[in-house]
Amino acid sequence: MASSIGNEKSVNPVLRISQLDALELNKALEQLVWSQFTSCFHGFKPGVLAHFEPEVKAFLWLVLWRFTVYSKNATVGQAILNIQYKNNLSQTEKYQSLSKQQKLWYLIFTVGGRWLEERCYDLFSNRQLQSFCKIKGYINFGAGLLKLCGLLNFLIFLQKGTFATLTERILGIRSVFCKPQSVRQVGFEYMNRELLWHGFAEFLIYLLPLINLQKLKLTISSWCLPIAGLSNSENTLAAHCKECSLCGEWPTMPHTVGCSHVFCYYCIKSNYLFDMYFTCPKCGSEVHGLQPLKYKIEMTEL
Ligand SMILES: [Zn+2]
Ligand SMILES: [Zn+2]
């Protein structure tokens, strides 16, 4: 149905970015399928798949090809982006689906090529014979040449905007949109708002590390909790000794800073290092050097 509609209209060229996105999506899907497939073999002896990995992969990609390019003229990534392959050999502007030969060669070039590459690598990686070395050299040369052609093709693709891969160029298949794309109109106000928000977020990212949040927190908490008087210091010290004025827990290695309050060594040291002008959060007195607590606290007080 869709193809009959497509036949009546002329084709729509696809943006370069969409073609590249489609390729990336294909790769992501293949990885997903492969990881799902290997997770099925977790219970088996390790290394079961290793011997036949290229063949198993080729079989999976064959199945994928059967239900995507063969039946729908588009890979999964292309289908997501509303793109499909067009037979570009016939030079008409009307949409023409791929011929059987093109689909078959597409399979051979993509799946077969990758299988050959992996299998050859396995086959020749452990052999040291003279003849093998020669063949290996030829294969490496061929692979390098193919990579170079791929690079050239990619540069031409960037220039002209058609045939993102070498396979597509050789087979004469081209990406086109399935349906005409609606014109994307983005409101000026929306763009303005986006820019403003973006700028604001950048500003916050720059500013936030400069604010001493610890000190801010302590200042606010000292506003909320009224500063205790310094009277009857003996009693209050005994009471204060039971908890660190910073973390509120039983003070570990209790230290004082010159007022009647007690802190864990770690709490007061880290705060003091962080802020040279640190003041006691309970009474607001400045820190005059750390002193280990001299008083012996009776455990019976607890
Ligand atoms: Zn503490
Ligand atoms: Zn204090």
C-alpha cells in the first residue's frame, strides 16, 4: 500500500544526518540483539559460542536481513527514521523498490563481508606458515584498500549527500523518504526561550561550585536555632559533650574550638579546612585552634 502511494510521487532526498543516524541505529540494534543472544548462553560452559561466533552472528544478521531489507526495502534504523532504499539504477524519479539481485548482493556484501573478515582473522591469527603469511599479507592489503575506498566514498557522500556506504554506491541503492517530510517550523519564541534556558543553565553550572554551600547551610541553621547563652557552662558542656554540634552524633575523637561546644575531630577539621572563617554553628564564636576535649565523660551519664 505504502509502496503504491510512493510510486505515484517523486522521491524525496534524505538529509545526510538522517542517513548516518540510520547506520548508527542499525549498529545499536545489532549490539542489542547480540547481547540478548549471548545472555541466553550464560548457563552453558564458557566459550561455547566462541568457536562459532562469526557463523552465529552471520545467521542472526541473515534473519534480520530477511525481515528488514528483503521484505521492507529498509533496515531497522531506516524504518525508524521513515527512510527506505530506492533502486537508483533505473534513473527515474519515481520510487522503485530494490530488485531481488540487489537485495541478495546487499546481503553478501554486508553479512558475508563481515563473516569473511572475522573468519579470516581467526583462521590466520595463529598460523605461522610461509604460505599463510603471504595470503595474510594479501588479505590485509585487500582490507586496507576496501577501507580506503570506504573513506573516499564517505568524503564523496559528505559532498553530494547520496550513498552513505560503499555497498550502496556499488549496488546503486539510495536512501529516500517513505513519505514527504512536513516542513519543520520552529517558532522564534520557542527558540528564544531555549537559548535563554541554555544560557541560564550554563551560568548555574559555572556559579554553583563557587558557593560555599556548607557555610550557607550553617548560617541558615544558626538563624533558625537560637544561639545558646554561655551561662552555666559546666552543665551545658556536660550536656554538649554527648553530641557533636555539626553531625549530631556521639563525638568521635571529641575536640573543642574555644567555646563550650564539642565536635568530632573529622567534622571540625574538614569544615575548618574548607572555610578559614568557620564559626561555631551553635554560638557563633570563631575557631581558635582545635583542642582535644579534656573532660572525662562518664559512661554512666548515658
Ligand atoms: Zn561530628
Ligand atoms: Zn560554640
